[in-house]
Amino acid sequence: MKKMFVYILKCSADSFYIGVTNNLEMRFVLHVNGINKNCYTFSRQPLEIVFYELFNDASFPIRFEKKLKGWTRAKKIALISSNWERLKELSVCKNQSNYLNLTGNTSTPLCVT
């Protein structure tokens, strides 16, 4: 079984790039060398690997990558900094229908994010 990595690069201007690869070192070198001008990271140097997770099952990394790409910047930062409490807090659904289900309260939640 081939190992797979999901990784986050911090790019210039504090943006993030999320990817998946079976060779993290080689993939990072490709990003840094800027071979493809159409690649997001090409014009956003310098780059830094700020997070990676190793998977032994190839079916999960792509789903995890897509999930991360849908996260807010705050959730990504919490993951990168291993701030599990903040990540948990940011992961709680705060839309009105979920708020009603969780609390039984009929008023609108004060903080909707």
C-alpha cells in the first residue's frame, strides 16, 4: 500500500495551498521550482510546509484534502497550530436550524459564522 500525504503550504501574502501527494519532498521541490506557470504557488513564493498528515489508506487523503479546501481560514490556522479546542469550537454548526435543534431556543443565535 502506498503512503499518501495531505499537506498545506503557506504562500506569500499569507495564503494557503492544500494538496495531496505520495512524495511530499519531491512535490515540495516541484512547487518551489515553479515549473508550471499556471500553478497557484508559482507566483506566490516563498513557500513553507506548515502542515502535513500521512495516510496509509489511499481512499481517505483525497476526501480529506477536499474537506480542508472547504474550511475557513480560521479552521485551517487552528489545524496548523494544533489548537484542537479552537478547531472544535470553529467546527460547531451555528446556522439557525442547527442552533434550534441543539438548544430548543426559538431566538436567532447571536453569533452566526
